[in-house]
Amino acid sequence: MPGMPAVRVDHVGIAVESINDAESLLFALGCEKIHQERSEYGSFTWATYVLGGASRLELIAPEDGSESFLTEFLERNGPGLHHVTLEVADLDRAVAALEQRGVAVVDRAEFEHWREAFLPPSNPTGALFQLMEYHDGYAEERKAGDRLFVDGGRL
């Protein structure tokens, strides 16, 4: 049975109607905003906040007038926890280890600078988990650079 590769919590994603409206609470908690960009792969904007040495929070908000997974989520649930992202050193090994243990893994996708897969919220925790493997170029293409990674570097 394959073992899990190195894994750690990368960030917690929170769905909101408006990043500008929601981030004031994060600032009150002591967060520092290090990044914001519109996703080129969907109709949403995401922003990253650092709290303390390694904690990361992410706000995700739909683009005005767009229909997407995020608008459907907000209509169904309102603002709140959307996903927990776990950074994995090797996505293929992580998926194999989970599937060997009977864990459903869905929606695998590969992008230019990362790969991802999801554990649907039908799992016993009720939480959507994103497994993410970063590749070269992810941090280099963004102003926040290596600050986007927990402890300043990827696994």
C-alpha cells in the first residue's frame, strides 16, 4: 500500500460575496494581505492573507454578474468555509494512497504551475479538501513570490 507523501495545510478558503467587505475582519484579526488576483480558470477572484508565521487564509468571491461553482455555493450556503487546501509533495502518490484506503478523489486537473484534486464534501468530515502540488513558476509569476508558500517554500 503506498504511503502518503509529505502533506501540510496550505490554507483555508472562505467564500464571500465581496473580498473588500470581508477582509476588514481579517485585518482586525491581524492578517496581512499579500496577494489578490482574478482567476484565469474561473469566474472568481481570490486573495491570500497571512496570519502569524505560517497560517494562510484565502477569500474567494465571484466576479460580478458571473455564474459559477462559487455563485451556486453562496446561493446554497451563504458566506463561509468553502475548502481546506492541503499541499502535497507528490499528487499522484497522495491520490494513490487515499484511493487505496477507499477515499474518493475527484476533479483532478493540471495547470501550468500546479496540479490539484479534490476530496468531495461527501466524506465523513463534510469538508471539501483540495490537494495541491505546486510546480516551478507558481510563486515567480506572482508579486508575493515565495510568501505564498507556508514557511516560504513549497514541499
